[in-house]
Amino acid sequence: MSELAIIGGTGLDKIPNLEILRREVSHTPYGEPSAPLTHGRLAGRDIVFLPRHGTSHIIPPHKVNYRANLWALRHVGVEAVLGVAAVGGITQEMAPGRIVIPDQIIDYTFGREHSLFESDLKQVTHIDFTHPYCESLRQQLLEAGRSSGVNPIAGGTYGATQGPRLETAAEIIRLQRDGCDIVGMTGMPEASLAREMNLCYASCSVVANWAAGKGELPISMKEIEKNLIEGMEQVKALLVALLSMREA
């Protein structure tokens, strides 16, 4: 049994140096997860890894089966989940290549399965989502980031958009006016479903590009790929430090 799972986003379809112990195909009440669960060891610690977009990165953000992914992780005994995601930077501090551990989120998605509590209910169920991320895991991430030299940005508001297209410049102006610091496509309903399942969930966001209208040059897929490669190296260093710290 592993208490920590890592959901990998764009740029983290697999974890280098992960000692793979076994792969497990899961069947859930909500359908199939994005991929088989990979049970392995990293930095001497058992973890479970799941690529959010599938093993071949073919599942777009609005088609990810977030309910099945999180249910499968909880079913195998996971207690904490780290969601890694590529995002765009909106405010000045959120420059490409930076790692952000957000503390708030605003949901702009639509048409996604947002809750487990939809049918066959004895009563309506509400969750407290005042603070959407697990603070204990956030603090561990920040400490691991400092000890590994990554120095992530401690806080920020993640604006979750529908995708798969990128946003317009006007939409980014609106998000910034709403208080968003970064923008991504997979932050919700992953975070709220984790809360419904009593999972300790936090996000590790890699800024891959300036959001629409914020950079001096047009958004370039080549530049995004370059920034993701560099950013994911920082994420891997942070993960090793996090696991070593949790083991101590």
C-alpha cells in the first residue's frame, strides 16, 4: 500500500528513475481511469503513478475521467495525491519555467462530471472547499522545493478553463481581473473530487508559457515544450526531496 500518488500532466507522462514494481488495471463505478496504475518506488518510497492524459497522451483535458482516476487511487489505499500540471503564467511573478504551489482555484470549466454525489442519495452532500488544497501537503512541497533548490512560488490562484484550446487575450484579462495568477485546464474537478473522497490533494504547477497577451511574442508550442522539459526536471528534483522527507 502506498500513501502517496502522483498524477502526471503534460510533460510528465512517466517518471524517470521510477523502479516499477507492477501495473494494475482498475475498473471503477465511474468507468475506466486514464491508464493502468503504476506501482513503483522512488527515493526509497512506494508511490502510485497515473498519467492524467493516458500513456500516449491522447486524452484531452475535458475528456479526462477525473472521477475514475481518483476513485482508483483511493481504492488501492492512497491517502495523498499530488497533481502535476502545465499552466500559463498571468501575473508578473509567474514566468515560464517557474514552479508554483497554488493555494486557491477558480473554476471556469463546464460539462464535466464534478461530483460523486449525484444519484441514489439519502441526503444532499456538500463539502467545505474554502481552502481547496491540502495545506499539510502544500507545506511539505514548499519545504521540499526549498531543500532541493527549486524554490517554488508559495501560493497563487489557479484559473481552471475548459480547453483544449488556449485562451484568448480578453479571457486572460478577465481571469486576471478575477484574481487568477496562473491558468490551466485540469485543476478542476480533480481538486474537488479529491476533497469529496477525503484525499489530501495538492497541485504542483509548471509554468510552460505566458498566457495569451502576456508575452512579448506569440505563444509557441516549441517554446512550451522547451519550458516544460526544464520545468519537469525541477519537478523531479522536488519529488525526490518530498519523498525523502516524507520517509524520514
